Amino acid sequence: MLRWLRRAFTQNLLLKLTALVCAVVLWVYVDGFVPAERTLGVEVHFRWRDSDKVVSGGSPRKVNVTVRGPSRVVRGLRVAAPWKTSIALDNDRAPGLIGRASHVDDVPPAVFHLVRFRETDFGFAARRLTVVGIDPSGAMVKIGPSSDAPDEGAR
């Protein structure tokens, strides 16, 4: 029995070493370069770029972002991690006026805007990842004068 086992490991040694090297090269290639995808829940906070207005609320507050990149990098993303982003708004970014709230008890009116998300809002490019899907694609935010007190979720 010992002879058979010894022959199994020593015969055709060059062929076995070549197969081992090919397997390692293929494993490294697949592990590092073949793209993989993962969907992450990202908590979104909105803020106004200048101090003359306050952004309060924002619906939805959580967005599903699907990213694609090298499988090693994608596997390194923790799905359960608290992914967060803060999106700075200005007149160019929040142009889509949806509606206006009326004056109630001497509170100035607030303006509701539809903000479309961009791939660059989430900061995955620094990790060599591409954003391939954002669900939902936008959010409703309330923008009011800075004298308004912001909601608990405003930042």
C-alpha cells in the first residue's frame, strides 16, 4: 500500500506541478479580477450647502445601492455595517419644486423638492466600485428658511 501511495505522488511530477500552478493562477484571477455585485442599505442624510436654508426630513431615509467591482473588494464590504452618506444640496441639486406648504401658526412655508440620487453620492468610487443600481432613484426633501427648527434627522 505504501508503494502505491508513493508512486501516486512521485509519478508524472512535472504534470502535477503544472496543474497546481495553473490552479493557483486561475484562483488568484477569479478571486481578484472577476466582478461581483452586492446590494447595500445606505442611510441618507441631506444638508444644505450654505447656512441660509435648513433641510429637514427626506423620504426615504434608507436607499438600496447595488455596487459592482472586484470580488475581493465586494466580499470585503460588510452588509450589516451602518453605511451612511450625507448629500449636500444647493439650488442646482434640488431644482424640482414639488409643492409648497402653507403658513401655519406663523411658521414660514417650506418647499418640497425631489432630489435624484447620483452614483457619486455614495463614495464607492474610492473603493474601485461602480454603482449599478439605486433604489429608489430619488427622495423628497423639505427645504425651509434657516429660522425653521430642523427635524431630528436633519444634518
